[in-house]
Amino acid sequence: MKVLFVCLGNICRSPTAESVFRAKAQESGFDIEFDSAGTSHYHCGESSDMRSMEHAKARGYAMTHFARQVIAADFANFDYIFAMDLKNMAHLQMHCPDDHKHKLKMLTDLCSMKHPGFVPDPYYGNGYDFDYVIDLCEDAWDGFRTLINK
Ligand code: 4NP
């Protein structure tokens, strides 16, 4: 199984989700591949935002991703594609072939905690905002296990 997370810059939210899900899957012994990508090319080739990396590290997650943009092949290659916000989802909906559209979901659809319906962009935010991204990702993991019946 292959899972892709998508945000705008691919330096904050989606690589955080990738790292949290990879660590949780490893803990549980699940054979699942995780990757992330951005709808923009703004930060292609860059490592993740230092603030995301520091907040993730403090909670036990290593972020080693280098940013890349979503490519057409992603829609066929991945089994699930989770968008972080509604703009990301609109971009994916616009580019995704009809026969793969069932793979597109909002990450927050997996969450059981109170949330605004998307993962808020922490880029112009503070430490609380970066921690909240991790909270949502950890919560989404439980929903993901239910989704895949594991
Ligand atoms: P991300 O956050 O989409 O969670 O990676 C952002 C990173 C960079 C920018 C916006 C959002 N930016 O405008 O450069």
C-alpha cells in the first residue's frame, strides 16, 4: 500500500504527516509506503521547514523528506492521497484522472478530535500551530487504521 500526503509547499504539513504515519506504521509492523508532495514548486528540493523538524523531533518523529511537486504519475502510483486543505484538494481534483478520484481524501476526514475541516497552514504561525499539525496527524493515524481495517 502506498499513501501520499499533499500540502502547498511540501515543507510543513505534508512531510509532517508522512513522518508521523511512517513512525506509527513501523511501530505497528505495517508494510506501508508513505510520501508527500506539494501543489506548488516553491520549495522543490529543500528539506522541511526547520520549525516543523524541531517540533516533530521533540515528539519523536524524524523528518527526512526533500520537497517535491505533485506529478501526474502520483495519481496512479498511490492508493490513498490525503490533502491537507481545501485548496490542495481543489488542485488535486483538477489534475486527477476520473478513475483515480476515489483516492482523494481530506486528512481531517480521518480525525476524531475537534478540527476546522482542514489542517491549518502553520507557515506564518507560531509553535502552537506546528504542534497542532502534529496533533491532527496523530489523531488521523487512528482514523487511517480504521479506514484500512487494521
Ligand atoms: P506547507 O506550508 O504547505 O504546509 O508546506 C507552506 C510552506 C510554504 C509556503 C506556504 C505554506 N509558502 O508560501 O512559501
